[in-house]
Amino acid sequence: MAVAGDIGSTARLELVLASRLDEIARLAAAVESFCELHGLPARSAHLFNLCFDELITNIVIHGLKEAPDHAIAVTLALGRDWLRGTIVDDGPPFDPLGIGPPDLHAALEDRAIGGLGTHFVRTLMDEVGYRYQDGHNHFTLAHQIPGRAVPENDHVNPDR
């Protein structure tokens, strides 16, 4: 697989969300519109919306402790055969990928709390990554779209 980021993106969606759970609905609508506009399968929008919902919910509740005065930057970039998402927040450093996989075979009452959402994201995406840089958490996700070819230099910003 070509790593998302190897090739320049051909279209971008950029949103800055307030650190509130109700902003996830605005993001979901923008992701669906972006995917529809660029002829992407509905499955792509669905996968990213599931993952964005999980990760942003965790950022707002656990990372930012539901403080409403933070911004969460979300980008969706379309390449020739991939779709890459990034989430950037200014919460305390936390690498969700550092959590080991959950024991899916244990009885529900015996399972440790946490880690299932990250496992879920890893399962749905072809690539995930995390880094802490310049006081910000950067989480990346990528999904391959086989056989996809798109026009060059297409840019979308729904805040305009």
C-alpha cells in the first residue's frame, strides 16, 4: 500500500471543531458531503465517520475533560487511491496506539475498561498513526480506495 501522504492530495476537507460532542454531527455531515462530491463510496464516509466519532468523543471527554474552549482540527485528504484523516488537539499527550489490544475472548465482566475504541479504529482503517508535536496530539488514519483516480488540484473547505 502506498502510505497516505506519499503522494500529494487532490482534494481536502478542513474543519475546526469546538471541543463539544455536538460538533461530531457537523463533521459527519461534512464528511458525507465531501465523499459524495468526489464520487467516493458511501462506505468510505461511513468508516471515517465511525472512527472520527470514536476518537473525537474520547478527546473531548477524556483528553479535554469536556472543556468547551479548545479547538480540534480535522482534515480529510483525498489521494489517488486513498483517503487520509487527521485529528489534531491540544490536550495532554496521549498515544492511544500505545494501549495493547483488548482481550476479545474474555467474558464481558472480566474485560478491562478502555482500548476497545482504538482497536475498533485499527480494524476499520488500513493505517493509523500518532505523534505528539508542538504541544498537540496528531492522530492519522488512512483508508485505501482501490482503482480510484481523481482530478488534480481539487480543494474543498466547507467553512467558506
